[in-house]
Amino acid sequence: MKQDHTLEMLLDLDGYAAILEKGFWVKIEAKRVHSNMGKPFGIKYSLTLHDSEGNRILGFDNAHARPGSSTKEPYDHIHRGRTRSYTYTNASNLLEDFWKEVEIIMKREGIKL
């Protein structure tokens, strides 16, 4: 497995929260963990977007296995209406993919980032 040189950047964002327009807000959690089948990159992460009432409307995480999946599979997935698989490659791509989805949602809400 290739070393992720951007992982420290994500770990430094642990606890980051930002308020966007119209009460939307984001939160980033990232912790180093022992590598295992579910978390082969040695990181537990949760990147979420919430509406003004605190409801999560977008989430990228690997906190739990997908329903019906084996514990021998990576847990990476996206919550956006439904849960779908996400292919984690590195921390930089994770952040880029998350912010792209946030931008799409914000644009739909009439908010320019």
C-alpha cells in the first residue's frame, strides 16, 4: 500500500467545524487507528454537512460497516439520501470529493462557496 503523504493534513483537521450560509455547517473528525480489514489505511474519519436544524445531509465516513457487508471489507461510504460505497484512495482525494459534494448541495440551496 502506497504511503499517503496527505494524511497528516486530514488529521490536523480533526475537530474542524465551519458555519456556512443559511445555517449550514460542516464538521470534520479524523483519528489515526490501527490498520485492519475495515480500515486498511489506519484512519477513522467522518466528514459531514448539516442543515440549520442540525440534520446531517451529507456524510463521508468509515465509522461502521455497511448493512449486509462483511467486516472483511473496507467501511468507506457516503451518506446522501442513501448509503453508497466510497473508494478511499488518500486523504487529499477524500477532502476534495467531500467539498465537491458540499458545493453541489450549497449551489442547489442558492449558496456560493
